[in-house]
Amino acid sequence: MKKYVYIFVYLFFVCFAHPAVAQENVFTLEKGLIQVMPEYANHPNDPTNEPSVLIGMHLSFRNVSDRAQKGVIVIPLPTKEQGFKIGYVAQYVNDEPKEIDYALDQEKGYMSFEVDKDIQPNDRYDVVIEYYTKNITLEKKKRAITYTYHHLLPIEHMKIVFYQPLGANDFKIAPSPQYYEENTYGMGMYLYEFTKMKQGDIKTFHITYSREDMRTTYELLNEYHGNGKEKENNTLPPMWTASIVVGGSLLSVTTMIITLHKRREKNGK
């Protein structure tokens, strides 16, 4: 019997510190994008050569109260998952991600960070969180992942996107995606859209594929384009024409690759 590893993503518990509004739902989760990228990259401090799953969460909150808000956001994360490591946490400022400090409670399974500015009535607060796990079942060349998404707050629009690793063959995902795009390298993007999700909704996806190369997609792309030397952003390949607008920010796989590339160049990774 094929063994699957379950990846549980627990999201979106928000708590703001203002005592006068502690009992109010002052923020709503308006839009969300979850990006699931098997074997795209490993955490910079990962000493192993084992494949990872990179998961990016892009969340857009809106202040629906009649006063400015400032406080703490608490987001449950699967800290008990094998190989769990946070890679990046940022808020968006003028549609550009700005890295922020955070606290992680590994035992209780959540991260928290302070909102460092007043969020005015009807304004958005957009954040991105990236983390890694090792939840890929390996059987020689075969790979298997089961990703289960547990939704904990009502939301108007949610998108979940799965990215096929470079060099993967016989890539299959169930249920069937609503949209599919493929670039010139044969890498696929599988997109699911959901509207008016309710608290407690669960979405489960099963992925199988075969892959011989243990190098990550990020490493292979760098080899194709100058051994990791960035050249004015346009050295990276044109990826999917499909892009996703989340909280006013234009996010595509190209954007994610460029952002990750810049961060690793900055850190000397």
C-alpha cells in the first residue's frame, strides 16, 4: 500500500490587542493564495539533500471596523511536521514585501508578529509567510504527497496553486485542476479557485510523480541561467502567463523566483 504523508496547514487566527475591540471581528480575511512547490528549493540552513516542499501563504486582511487598528497577528502553523522551517515572513508596503520579525512557538504550533503601523478603516494588511517541510514520500524515483488544507476563517476568495518540479515526469494531481498552464520547460502550474469558503472547510489534494534528479528546481534554473548569477531579473525564464492578484499585489511564479533569488543573493546562499 502506498504511504502518503499529510501536510496540515492551519491558518488565520487573528487577535488584535486594542481592549475596546477585543471582542469584535475587526479584521476579515478577504483574499488568500497558497503556493505549494515540491522540490523547488530547500531551506538555506538545511544540511540534508532530502527533497522539501516550499509553501507560500499570501494573505490579505481588511479592517472592517470604524477605527484604526494595531496589534498582533497569530497564525497556527504545522510546526510538528517533519523538517518544518520558516523561510520568510514579510508584510507588503507599496506592493513590495518587507521582511518583519516574528516569534515562533514550536511546541504550541503558532507564529505571531506585531502589526507595526495603524491599519485605517477599510484598509488592507497584506502578509506573506513561506515555510518548508520534508513531507514527501520517496520510493526510488517515485514521489507522493497528500496536501490537506484546513480553513479556519470565512474568506471571499482563496486560490491554491501547485507547481510541478523541473524534471518531473508523469505528474498527476487529484482532484483535477480548474486551470492549467505550462511553460517551455514543461513545468506545469495547477490552479484551484474557491469562493466564500466557510470555517471548517477542508480541501485535500493527492500528488504523484517520478523524478530522478535530486537537485532542486531553483538549482537547475540557476544552472540554465549563468550558475546563479542574476542579470537584471530578465535572466530568469518567462514562466506562466497566468498571474494572481492578491491584496493588490501582482504575484506570479516569476515574481516568486526573482524574490527568492534576490534573498539568496543577499544572504550569500
